[in-house]
Amino acid sequence: MLGWALVFALLAVLAGVLGFAGLAGFAATVAKILFVVFLVLLVATFAVRAFRGRSVL
């Protein structure tokens, strides 16, 4: 999921450089959403592993 967020972030930068403002804004929004979902899942995974007594790292 983090990989997709990075792909959309790079797409947003490339579209912004080429002048496609609408596409750049959309790709940046998708990248932000995917990054937040990634962070939420990461924290949830750490919490579940910590409660079960497993190593978090």
C-alpha cells in the first residue's frame, strides 16, 4: 500500500511539472489517502502484536 502511495505521489509531481493541474491534484489526493490508510494499518498491526505479546519489530 505504501508503494501505491509513492506511485501516486510521483504521478502527482510529474503531472504538476507537465502542467496537468487537475490530474496532479487528484493523484496527490489519492496518495494522501493511501498513505493515511497505510499508517492506520501499521499502528493497528503494532497494537495487535503488542497485545498478543509478540515482538512489535
